[in-house]
Amino acid sequence: MPSARRYETKDGRPYYLIRVRRGRERSALSCRWYVPEGWSQKAIDRELAKVAAEFERKVHAGEVVSRAEKRQRAAQAALEEAKIQTLRQYAEKVFMPAKALTATENTRASFQGNLDKWILPALGEMKLPEITSAQISALLLEMQRQGKANATVIKVYTILNGLFKMAYLSDTIDRNPMDKVPRPRPRKDEIKPQVPEAYTPGEVRAILEALAGEPVKWQALIRLLIDTGARRGEALGLQWEDIDFQEETVLIRRNLCYTPDKGVYLDVPKNGRSRVVDLGEDTLELLRQLREGQVAGAAFVFTQDNSVEPMHPTSPTHYFRQFAKRNGIPGFHPHKLRHTFASVAITAGADVASVSEALGHSDTSVTLRMYTHANEESRKRAAQIFRNAIKDTQ
């Protein structure tokens, strides 16, 4: 029950100090009710009872608090407000630092570039919990309207998907707006006829024949890419200590990378693990010739001309373009040779797990998804196996 005591101000105006107790742990709260002039005591008592009851209700409901509690609530509100970060703050303080621990430098640079160009200008200053599926979809649609390649739109979608998933799993937000954002599809004018992602064995033989008159270092590089299925950066990151001529193997444990901000640098392979891959005798012979003709003291297998410095990661792209033009080889690219290694090996009967290990894939599903449909020969072989099985049951 609230208590009420009558007092007067210095100028003689009467008021009641209404006091409500809140138990032993918390201090009592009080308020003043000034008596209107001319009121009878009966009217005062009736109105005072109403005011005291209403004040007691507000105290117990938490609608009235002490000054100290107000300051505490303000501090708590500020703390909660700080937790509700903008997308920019979350990307800079949480998402990208987390990616620095798991992603390669190239991947991080790609993520940061797309954040800076597309995501932050559109959504960066918005509170993370307030961003809606519609706003994200609008960003992706605007990119398509501007004619951006579907691959670019997919990259932005992937970054946003990863960012909001991380925020949701860490309870930074209580819903994930990406759950209602469909994966972007190519525009109708962007859909192109499917082209083979790998060369057939016959095409590989033609490439090797065309290589005969090329400089030894390019013969060795292309031969090694075909022989091992290594990524371009993994091949360029090789050092002579990684080549075991006696065991006829190569240890792939580095990845030579380049970004405009960082320049040329060494990183670990994409899946973070090293691997040993067998080498053919033709590849080994070319590597022996390459080592004999190199500048003394060169540690890297593939170097710049007349230098011990590693070959620049962009150099193969320029050379491959010219080589393809001279020899009429369509779509000649380092990664297509990697596709070729897998598709030819699988078509010839190699088990997927071994191929996946040689390629440095983190999971065999990646190998299957990317390569089992790679060429016409594998499809014909599968169809023939089916037809033979049907005949055997008749």
C-alpha cells in the first residue's frame, strides 16, 4: 500500500508526498501531488486515493523508475543499440575478419571488391536486423538491369548469403532475410550454348604436338598442368625441392597469387592442404631440361626470363592466348586443362576419390559436380554401359 503525507511549500501551497515501497532490495519511489485550491478534505481524500493507486500501478509496472535506474536503462539501451550494427560495421568487424582466417587472399580480395562496389553503397548504412529480403532482391535485380554478368550477381548473392547466415547463427539477428531471396538466374540474353569444359584425348594429343616447337618452360608448364590437374597458381608456386625425380612425384603445397593491393605472394593451396601427385616421364624430362637452362640459384621451377623471380601469375594467360591463336585451339585456358585431367581420368575408369585427391578438392562431390558431365565420350560410355546391361538381362 502506498503512503501519503501532507507537506507545504515555502510559499504555503499544500501537497502530498506519495511513497511506494518496492521491497528490501530496491529503494522506495515517491511523487508529489499538489492540492487544488478550494477543495474540501473529502474531495482531496478521494482524489488522493486515485492518484496514489495509479502511481503504485506505474511503479510496479516499471513505468516509473528512480534517477539511477533511468541512467542504468539509458546505458543498457546504448549497449543494445551498439549490438544492432549496420551491415557495414558487421562486414568490417566480424564477417571479413572471419574470412581472413578461412579464405584465400584472392577470395578475400574478391569479397572486399564486391562489398565496396555493390553491397555497401546499397545496404551498408542500414541496421543489420532491419534489412529485408525485398531490399536484397532489389539490389540483385538492379545489377541485372545494368547488364552485369550473372557470375558477378551470383558472387554478390553468395557474399550476402554468407554474411547473413553468420549473423543469424551467432544470434546477431533473429531472422535470415536471405531465406526468401532466390538464387539469381541468367538473363535471357545472357544464356549461351553449352560448350565443352574439357578437351578430349584427341585434342590433348593435338595440343602436345603443337607444343613441340615452343620454349621449354612453356612445354614443361602445360605438360605439368595436363599431367597433374594442378591449378595455375599451384604450378607457379612449385619450387625445385618439391619435385622428386627419383620417386617421380611432385609435392603441391603452395599457391602463387596476385592481387593489385598485395602484389605477388605465396599462399597455401585452395583447400588448405598439401598433396603429392605422380608425374609422367615426359613431364619429368621437360623439367630436367628446364632446370639445366635456368639461372643459377633459382628456387622456383617456373621463373621470369633470365631471373630467379617466380613467373608472374598473369603471364600464362597472355602466353596461352597467343599459343591458342597460333595453333587454332579454341578456349585454351589453364583451368580447362584441369577439367581435362578429371574428365579423361574419370572416363578412363579412375575412381572419383583418387581424382578428387589429385585435384585437391575438399570433397568428392565437387569433382562429380564439375567434371562427370565434361565431355561427349563419357556420356556415350555411360549410355553404352546401360545398353549392355539391358542386353545381359534379356
